Amino acid sequence: RRRMPPEPPKHGILVAMAKPEPEAFKKYKRSQYGEMRPYVPGESLEGISVSMEDIKAGAPREGDMIARNPANHADQWLVSALYFRANFEPAG
């Protein structure tokens, strides 16, 4: 009887790539509003990207937010509560 490999996580996609050098990163300011909603504990994350770093840090958890691309509402990702609080405020 053949064993099947484990299923990949449904909440993210892992791709092996070379890591860029730290100096490759530059600072950019956002020119648009972000569209986000609160993560609801226990909700399905199917179709929502969650980074491996966030998973290692215990995501998803209460206080996290789900962001979406304003031009493509199917493109959604989790934003940690700590990052959200440090970088966003209500638009009005």
C-alpha cells in the first residue's frame, strides 16, 4: 500500500526561491487606502494568503486583519495585529 504525501497547507503557497540581499529592499509610501476587515477566529482561510513567518508567530489570531486588493477582491492576505496597529489607522 502506497503512502500519500501530506497535503500542502490550504492557507498559503510556499515557493523555494533565493533570498534577496537586504540592500535590495527600498522604502516606499502607500498612495492608496487599504481595504481590510477583522479576522474572525475560527473562520476558514481558504483563498487567504498567510505568510510562513506569520504562521510561525501563531497566526491567525484575534486582532489580525484580512486585507484585499481593491482591484481584485479575490486577492486577500492576512495582516498581523501588530503590523496593523503600527502602520494603519481608520480612513474616516
